[in-house]
Amino acid sequence: MTRQSRTVTMAYRTVIEALRTQRAATLAQLAALPSDGWEIVCEGGSRPRVRDVAGHLLAVDTAAVTGRLLPVMRAGSLVELAGWDDDAVARYAEQPPEELRVELARVGDRLAHLAGRVPRAAAQIPVSTVLGRQPLGVLLARRVMNEWVRTDDIARATGAARRPAPGVPAVLTLGVLRALPALTLPHMEVSAGVVRLVVGIADGPEAPVDPDDRAAPRVTWSLDFARRQYGRRVSAPPDATVRLHATHLALVAAGRRHCDTDVAVDGDHELAATVLAELARAATRAHSPNAVDGRFLY
């Protein structure tokens, strides 16, 4: 894809608020665990424990506030990121649960504070990263996505309730769609057809958007393979329409499994399946070491 009609846009402050909201939800989730809950095994090739997941989140934020994360994000490919935080995760994960929670709260607040001090003009300047040339808001949206997916892993492993924190679904959508040009679209071997993604961003039920519910909050984003265009202003009628909630979009983009009931397709099912498979494959391809041995990647 070479032409972008319009990117997904969002107020920078909305992303910062999602950083805070998601971290508060993560801390509440961890605080609700029983004493042995930190040893429960989550999804992943190396079968990470809950404490390993918490250690990963702490390693990411610590690298971000100390300035070590951006050079990592400028790697030539996501494959080069494999295991970048292995040592830190191993070190943090063995801390007592209470210390981990305290550190996650402290470093999370620090990251949100530092991000909030960035002037608006500077936050809009794209920088070259493995996700393509992206402004700071998109990189922070990917950070929210990373944390939400990890807490979903914990929820599934522990049987806890799964519900996105308010404002987070819209930010997940930003993080996935803005990274598509770098992570997914260049690898699509499709030369014709239009696929429209209708992504629900409501904070409530995580069901596909009802096409008859005009009031349901959503983001609509299309891929025109013949014209090599993508974005919100693609005007060609779709051959396939994929309807799903932002949380399920994020899970697919992170290489997690999803149920057929999470996604609704109208029109060309084969074309839609190709797009969804490539979206998931981007995670397993770029994160191939993670698929093999479960090492954490941003």
C-alpha cells in the first residue's frame, strides 16, 4: 500500500488518559489475585507466569522512562526485538507481588507524567520506528495495547472478568490500524478487492458492531487493494466487511487466538479471512521467537 487517504486520528491527551486508566485497571486486577495467583501460567510459548507478565510490563515502562526503549523501537524489524527485555523481566518477576505492584504504579505514573509534558507540536512529529514513521501518540497507543493484551492473558488464565477499561478500546484501534502499513500491508499478496473494517470502540459489550445500530461508536477503515489505498476515506464499495470490537482486533494483531463469534463478515469471506490471517501472521512472523519460546516483545 502506498497511498493513505487518512489515518486514524485521536487527541494526544486521550492516549495519555488511556495510559493511566489501563494501568489502574492492571493494578486492580493484580491486587485481586490470591497469594498463589501470581504463579498461574498464562498463554505463551514459554508458559509465562502472572509474575513474569508483570515483570514484562515493568521492564517496558522502565525502559521508556529511562530513554532506552526508543532505540529498541528503531530496530530494523520486530524480530530484532526478540528477548530485548529478558534479563529485566527475570529480575523484576522474582520480586514480591506487593513490590511489583508498587513499582508498576510508580513507573506507570512517571511515564504518563513525562508523556504529558511533551509539547503538542513535538508529540505530532513522526519518528522512524519498527512500526513505521509514527508520532508519539501512536507509540503510546501501542504501549496501551501491549498492556491490555497482557492483562487479557491474565484474565483468561485466572478466570477473572474481561472488560476493557473506559476509553481503552478507541486507543487500541489507533495502535493497530496506524501500524498496519508497516507490519501487515507490505506482505499482503492481494491485487484486487476492497475490505472494510468496522471496529467497535464502545466501552461496553465486546461484540461485533451491529450494522443496524447507527449510534454505536465505531471506527471505519478500508483497504483498496486495486488502487493501493487505505484509510477512512476510501470510497470504493467493499467486497467484504469485517465487523469486530477493538479488543478482538488487538488480540488478533497480537497473535492471540480468537473465536468465530468475535468477528462478523459480510460479503467475500475468503478475502476477509486473508486480511485477518495476515494481521495475525504479522505477529507470529515478526514475533517468531515469541511464538517459539515465549520471549516477550513490545
